[in-house]
Amino acid sequence: MATILIFLCGIINFALHKATMESGHPMAAQMHALFQGFMRGWGSYMLEYLILLSALGFAALGYTIALPAYIVYTGMNGLAGWAILTGKI
């Protein structure tokens, strides 16, 4: 059950990541430029994928902290995405 919930949170994280990276916000442009030398700017998506993969791996190994930790991570991403997309930052 934890792996399913982590996977669903991962979908939310990737959608939010894509929305913020395509928002045209100066912070997103700076992040894209930072990762430009790594995978032609797609490195931030790879980092997001590795975090998801790690959470799924820990959940599969039975670590009960994996789900709450990834939910907190998703919540923080949500708050940051909301701030970027609404122009609060």
C-alpha cells in the first residue's frame, strides 16, 4: 500500500515539477541553467526520479518512515510550487 501511495505522490511531484519548470519564473530559469550541463537541462527531472526511486525502494524494504517522509516532501514541493506559480516568490 505504501508503494502505491508513494507512486501517486510521485505523479503529483512530477506534474508540479513540470509546471514550475515551464512557468517562466526566474527561479525556474536559474534552475534550468544550473542543470544545463547535466543531461541538457533535464537533470532536475532525473533528480526527482531518483528521489522517487529511493522512496519506493525504502518502502519495498519495509522502512515505515518512507511513506510519511515522501508525503512531507510532496507537501513541501506543493507549497514551493504554489508560491512560484502564484508569484508569491
